[in-house]
Amino acid sequence: MSLDASRTEPRPERLTAHEARQRLEHARSTRLTQLQALGESGQADDQLTVAQKDAIERVLKEIEAAFARVDGGSYGTCLGCGKPVPGERLEILPYTRYCVACQRRAAA
């Protein structure tokens, strides 16, 4: 099979619960590694480091909330409009709660 053929195969619109858990586990592991590295940097009181830790901790909370949505069966459904969140968005941000349009509205 050529590489080009694999790109044209249709992707399922929704992730399975197993796939979602795998992506969320990877995202959580990555953030925990980042948090550990910041803790070992020796600059715990540095304003930038504190801001980075806060941001990582917020993402970790989002990841835990996404695990709860997987368990509850609502993972991949936009909390704003109730429509499915596109698979491509979930690949990039597996813990997202919103589709792009609703995320823009929530941020405004």
C-alpha cells in the first residue's frame, strides 16, 4: 500500500471510546511530564514558570473532564450546540468541549 492511498481512506466521524481514552492518556502523560520538568527547573517562583504551571494544570483538569465525558457517553459532542465535534479537532485537542464555532463564541 502506498502512502498516498492511506491518506484517501475515509476516517470515521467519531472516535471510539478506546481511541478517545488513548489520546487523552497521551495528552495527560505529556502535560504531567511538562509539569515535572517545570518543577525540576529550579525556577519555581519565577512568574513565567508559575503561569506555565497554572496553564498545564488547567489543561489537566480539562483532560479529566474529558475522561468523564467518555465515561458518560457525551465525549465528542459539543457542549455549546450539541453537534458532533469534528474528528480532526479531537485529534488535535482530544479534551476539547466545543466545536470551533462554539469555542469562538465562548472565547468572545
